[in-house]
Amino acid sequence: MTKTLTQMAVEVLTTADGREKTALSHEHAAAWFAARKAGTPIPVGTATPPLRPARPEKPELLDPRDVPRRRPGSPAGRIAILHAVAHIELNAVDLHWDIIARFGHVPMPPGFYDDWVKSADEESKHFNLICDCLEAMGSHYGALPAHAGMWRAAEDTRDDILGRLAVVPMVLEARGLDVTPGMIDIFEKAGEDGAVAALRTIYAEEVGHVAYGSKWFHFLCGRDNLDPKDVFHDLVRTYFHGALKPPFNEEKRAEAGLPPDFYWPLAD
């Protein structure tokens, strides 16, 4: 029996270990694109994903307020920054497979699945790049506590595909475009070339993930004759807790299809 794409997505979501999860993610992405190229596409199907993805025993997940502050001036502080990035990337792998698994019942063009499978594949690469950097620095993913709030947006939008697109790629991933240049700067000053290369790869590819969010958000709004800007503002106010934080990377956000009148009205 051929597995459906949504079944593949659930397999990734229910794999706990980070390296195993990302290996399976790469394997399923390769199978999806190979089948598409051969003209024998894998059916999307429907599935019941878990409310929360499987996670390794470590890191310990803490309330965001209890995660220790990261001080970039020391090696330990830079390890803490990379640990936080690894945690974000692992959540992103699950978020991209979850949108496939959870919304398989919503009729979408094949390109929708291509985009999120590609994003999940890239996030899997990002997680492993950062894990390699941590290991080169004598640490590993799981060595420090991490943020427990990362999956909240996924749970809140589990029944709302427009809400999911608004909050995950168009708010949370867009935030990555704002903060990554500053992180690259920290590691450049410290002469950490491996981390700089990994963060540059993440920064370049993250623009595409935000762009996919914007593209499919506009597609769904167009299909239902909705005003995308008004809908975006309503959904972010409903599902995102707090205001958006400037400064914004306006250039990269524009490249990803996010105009300023989408996010500035929601800022502090």
C-alpha cells in the first residue's frame, strides 16, 4: 500500500528524536518530489495528526518567562542562542508537516503541497546544520532548557487554515527575517564561521517560507472573495498573543510578499 502524503506527515510528527525526525522528513520529501517528477504523484489523503508532535525527553520545556536570558558576549551565550535556533527549526519541521496533515481535507492545488514539503525539507536541513554547530562547540540539542510556547500557535489554529498561514509563516517566520541579521553579526564578530554559514543558509531560505505563507493566504482570500489585509489583521489579533515587535526587516518582508500595511498596524 502506498502511503499518502498526510500519512507521511503524521509519521514525521510522531517521531520524537530530532535527528530521526529530520531524516524521515528528508526521506518523505524526496519520495514526494520523485513521484511528482515521474508523473505518478503520491495521493494527499487525509489523516488525524496528534495535537502536539512527539518530542525528545530533552530539552526540558519551560514557560517563556523562565528560559534564562542569553548573553551573546560569551561562548556559553552563543551556544544558548544556537540552542534556541535549533529548537525553533525543529518546531518548524513539525509545523510544515502539520499544515499538510491537518488540512488535507481542504481542496488545494498540488503546488500548495510542493511548497510545504520543500519548506519542511529545508527546515530539517536547518536543524541539522545548527546541531552540527552545537556539537562542534562541545554542546548538543537538549543540553539547555527551551521555550514551551512554540507550539501554541499551531494548537490555536488547528481548525483554521487561514489563521495558520497568517500566524506561522506570516508572523512567526517573518520575525526570523527581522532577527537573523543581528545573530549573524554576533557570530561573525566571534569568528564562528560554521554558525555564520548555517545562519546565512537559514536566512536565505526563510524568505521563501514566508513567501509561501503569503502566496497561499492570498490564494484562499481570493477564492472566498475576502480582503487579505483586513482578514490578516483580524486573524493575527485573534491568534497571536501581543503586538508585533519592530524593527522590521522591510526589505526581506517585501521580497516575501508582506507589505508594510500588513504588519505596521499590528506593531507596538
